[in-house]
Amino acid sequence: MTAMLTAWPFVIAAYAVTILGTLGLAGWALVALRRAEARADALDRRPQATQAGVR
Amino acid sequence: MCEFLLMHRFANPVRFQRLARPLTAWFGWSGALLTAVGLLGGLFVTPPDYLQGETVRILYIHVPTAWLGMAGWTGIAVASVMQLVWRHPLASVAARACAVPGAVYAAICLMTGSIWGRPTWGTWWQWDGRLTSMLVLFFLYLAYIALASAAGREESGQKISAIFGLVGAVNLPVIHYSVLWWRTLHQGQSIGLTGSSIDRSLLWPLPLSALGFTLIFASIVLMRMRAMLAEAKVEARLKRMARG
């Protein structure tokens, strides 16, 4: 029983490392994607705005 | 021939983006659902192992992360072949997109293995064949990431990264057969193509969590590829604007 109880902190630590690592990786990839797409969209809109301003 | 035509069908970034956008979300959410079911089953439904007790539950995260650590480098090697042989325009993007997720999962595999080893073997680390070859894979990832980021979008630099990706693939069979070549601390292969030595009552959450983590990995790789393509588009546009 003692062995079973002492095993749980190791199990929880391993699950925490994996879940936090996966969430961190997915979050980082999502933020990088949003930023890159926002920059590309802003640049797509820029020439049209400049042309409109000239007119 | 069919695969060759399919491969070149998605050489066009616009066509790729059209397919990648819905797949990113689909892979991400279905992967999260499968992983949640697999991990909850592994934590609360399966019985403890007669020998390892509760620590056997680490199996449901350690095995998928080990598989993904190796799958990431397999992705790099396949994309490198596509880049060097067929000059596929998305191949180097795909290879670079696999690197960081592969490195993270190789690191998680090493950490969860170490956490498993402490109560099971009585030590956090041993210079055992499987553990050492997995650590080598992690260092190969770090070297590849450094090399690919230094190379940037230059063709010669990308070629060097691709060659490094192929050479590094030599470590994959070493990892796989290490438990047979050096019978040290790490247990032998318990899951093969023909069956498993693990009891069914313990085994069922493993395919769920392995498939779930694989789908999450695929979603992350697609996000990385889309981000890199968007960055390349911005860079090309800025260069054109600078030229006037």
C-alpha cells in the first residue's frame, strides 16, 4: 500500500510535464501562426490603403 | 506514381493552405479528445500492474512521446529526401516545421522516462543504450534547429540542413534496436507489429493516447508550416517593396 501511495507523485509529475509541454508547444505554435498571418494580412491591405489615400 | 502526383499537387502553397487550414483545427480538436480519453482511462480506469504498481500509468504518455520524438525525425528525413531529389517547394518548410515539436517530445520522453525510472529502477538516469540514443536524438534536434535557422531561406544552407536531416536518421534504427543490441536496464520491446506482451486490461488506453498525441503533433506541424509560409510571403513582399 505504501509503495502504491508513493508512486502517485511520480505519475502526477510525469503527466504534468507532458500536458504542460504539449499545451505550451501548441500555444506557442498558435501565437506564432496568428502573428505571422496578421503581418501578412496587414501587408496585403497596405497597397490598397495607399492607393485609396492617393486618390 | 500516384504518390508522386499527389506530392506535386500540394507543391502550390495556396492549394496547401486551403487544405491545411481546416485540417489544423480538425487534427487539433480530435487529437485533444482522444488524448483526454486515453489519459483519463490510463489514470483512473486501468488496474495497477502486478509488478510496477501505479507507475505503469506513465506508459500512456511515455510511449506516445517516444514515438513522436522518433516520428519527428522521420518526418525531417522524408522531407529532406523530397527536397534533395524532387526539389519539392514545401519540403524544407515541412522539415523545419517538424524540428521543434520533435525536440519537445524527445525531451518529454527523456523526462517522463527519468521520472518512471526513479521508482522502478531506483535511479533517475543510466547510460543505457536506449536512454543514451534517445538523448543523442534530442541533441541532433537542437543541432538541426540551429543549422536550419542559421541557413535561413538560402538554397545552399537548406541543402546542408537536408543532408544533416538524412545523416541524423541513422540514429533511428539505433534507438529502435538498442534494447536488443545492448541488453542493459531498459526493458525489451513489449509492443510489436504482430502483438503485445502487455495485458489487454492495461493496453487499451495506449492506442487512444498514441493516436491523440499524433494528431496534436500533426496539427502543430501544420501550424508551424502555415506560419513559415506567411513569414516567407511577408519577406518576399517587403523585398519587392524595397526594390520599388
